[in-house]
Amino acid sequence: MKYVDEFRDPDLIRNVSRELAQVVDPERDYRIMEVCGGHTHAIYRHGLRDVLPDNIELVHGPGCPVCVLPTGRVDDGLSIARHPDTILCCFGDMMRVPGTQGTPLELKATGADIRMVYSPLDALALAQQHPEKHVCFFAIGFETTAPSTALTLLRAQAQGIRNFSIFCNHVTIVPAMRAILDSPDMRIDGFVGPGHVSTITGCRPYEFIAADYGKPVVVAGFEPLDILEAILWIVQQLHAGEAKVENQYRRIVPWEGNRAALGALARVFALRPYFEWRGLGFISQSALALRPEFMPWDAEVQFEIPGVRVTDPKAAQCGEVLKGVLKPPQCKLFGKECNPERPVGALMVSSEGACAAHYRYASRQLVEV
Amino acid sequence: MCLAIPGQVVEMDAVQPLLAKVDVGGVRRNVNVGLLEQSELAPGDWILIHVGFALSKIGEEEARDQLRMLRAMGEDELAIEEVRGYAFDAEGAAHGAAG
Ligand code: SF4
């Protein structure tokens, strides 16, 4: 159980919580999406639901990198690991994401050389240490992570390291937000914007959401006060009939983003015409591929990738949960067939996944507010 | 997966200007600083680290905020484990000019 006094400015948290209770209009309800999986985790972990007025509903967004990767892409990545003399490197979260024939961890147990790395540079280092092998990095993540892949690739190019490739699954958050806004079965009043993604992208890319869709976006940090404040700002905008992008996380996020990182992204990646997201389907211009000049390092060029689209098991409702249409416990498999020890869907794997967060922390309360 | 870990610069690598030795909770590892706009990092500066790269330079207070946040999320040990796991400054890996 977490006590509010452990946090930054506990008095402020109480104040914001009280202010929210006073300003909300009891006659209406509010659906606010926290886009980023880190926020989802924080909301559950700290039991923030319990300090919000009942008519504010938090909808969990698509900002969890392993959650949105469709099963077919997991299978594609694992097909690379089946090649002889090949090492496939993944981030830790990825190791337990189920493909059609099991997780990377399970494939590793059958003898495939799959290794967990903490940085794409670790994968590149492995390639240098094993010139007799090919090392492929299974790249996933939003704009927070993609620049690191870009610099790693530029380094491989500069050093002429040819036994290295990237299986690129980087996605960008804004097209997913647009898809959610365009989806008929969804009504979102405002967005808590992603924190660390925005250190790279800045706040400008969200401006169309305010301008074209009339929805407030408040980029927020990850402490309870940050999230509550962002929600308060959204409610205040709604009441004022305003829609703008605000930056609650100014202490970390520059409005203009990180230009060096954006430059690296532009140099290395091109937008794919479309990419499949788990739950959200195909979204145009939502993912990154290596530019043609990086073909020698592009796993999709160097390996024959099956590229088969795989539908999730019928009972698994990851898609609905990812879109915010269903809450995690509304999935029939939740806590039964699907649990953190044996996840059926990716949302049960990562701590940023709504199902894993709900499973672990749903009973928590931020007491003593 | 989207951990952003605060670390303090201990020294800049004389041979490879894109690497900085960083201290995170007593663990010291090399971190790539090629994504920073301001290349003039100095020992004592704080940075936010993600998958082996510095995402941004931050103030000391922000670094402490970030640490407290990781602790409150129960992710501080994970963060140190991640930094301890960075293996790209190992022998043979980072020799030669930085990309
Ligand atoms: S409980 Fe499992 S199968 Fe159901 S939505 Fe969550 S991750 Fe998917």
C-alpha cells in the first residue's frame, strides 16, 4: 500500500484531488485517455483511480510498445532466430511475448540463440564479438527508443559492421492517437500525453488533436501529482470550451523536442505506408522502416520473413482493451487462462500493459488522501 | 520498457567523444550521448538514460524527482539492473571511432 506522503508535494496532491472534486460537473462524465503505458502503470500502482471523482473515467491508451506489436510480427522476428549461426537480440519485455509457437524465451529453451539485451548497442557489440555469426536486433518501441536504434545503425554503418541487422518494428504514437480519434466506437474527451516520447517529439505533433478534433492534450510526468494535475488541466480546458496542447512535464519535456534525435530518426528511417497494430489494425504512416541505403542492415531484406498476418485467439480481447473499449477484467481470459505467469496476450506481459497493471495493482489505494 | 533512468556524468571518454561514464546508484557504465543537442557535457551533469543512450540533460532536482518516481514505482532496482547490463563498453565492442 502506498501512502501519499511518500510523494513529491503530498499537500499539493491533496489539493489537486480536492480541486478536481470541486470543479467536475456532476451532470456530465469525462473520458480521459492516458496514452502512455508508463502512465497506465503509475495510475494502477498508485491507485489514482480512487482519488478521482467517479465521473472521470480513465481509458488506457495504446502506448505500450510490446502490447501493440501484432503476433505476426513476433512470429516474423522469431523466424530470424531459426536461421543457423544467427543471434536474435531482444529487450527483456519482448522475451515473454507469445508468438503463435511460443515466446522468444520458449524458443530459446529449444536451442535457438536468443539473447536479452538492455541496449541496441549491446547487440552491435555482440556482432563485433562474434564475427562468425549474424546478430539481429529485434527493435521495438516508440519515439523514445527509435533514436537509439538509429544511432546504433549509423555506428554499424560507420564501422562497416556487416554481420548485424535490425528487425525494425518502431512505431510512432501520433497516428495511433488519430486512429483512436477516428474510430466510431470511441469517445475520448481529452488526452494525457506521453511523457518520455515527448522528450523526443516535443509537443507540436499533438497540436492537430486540439486544432482538428477539439480535444485537449496535456503532456504529463509520471508522479501522482503530475498525472492528477494533467487531468485537472484537461477538465479545466473542457469547462472553458478550450482545446489546446499544454505541457505539464516542462521540467523534462522541451516544447520543441530533441532536434538531434529527430534528425537521427529522419536520417535512418522512412515512414512505412502502413503497419499493423494489435487491436487497432492497419494504421497508415504509423511505423518506421530503414531507408533503402541501409538495406545491408535491414533484416527484412536480409532474411526471408514470412510476413503472415496472425489473428489473436478468439477469446483474447487484447484489441478491445488496447482501444479502451473494454477494461482488462472484462476479457474472458483475464486472471484465468491469461495471467502474468502465463500471458496469452502481450498486455499481460509488460508492466506497462493494462492487463498486467490491473492484475497486479487493481486493489491498491492511495490511502490517507 | 520505457524506463528513463537518471544518472550523473562521472567523466567523458577522451577517445570516444560520444561516450560518457555515468553513475547510477553506484553502478558505473558507459552511456552514449550522441542524442544530446548540447554536446558540452561535463562531469557532475545529470542526464536521463534510456536503453544505453542519454535522452536529455536534466537538472539535479529533476534527477532527484525522477529517482523518487522510479522508487515509488518499484522500478529503481530494475533501472540499476538495466544499467548494470549495458555491455557495449566491453572489450572489443566500442573500439575505433564513434559512429
Ligand atoms: S487478459 Fe490477456 S488475453 Fe485478455 S486482453 Fe488482457 S492480455 Fe489479452
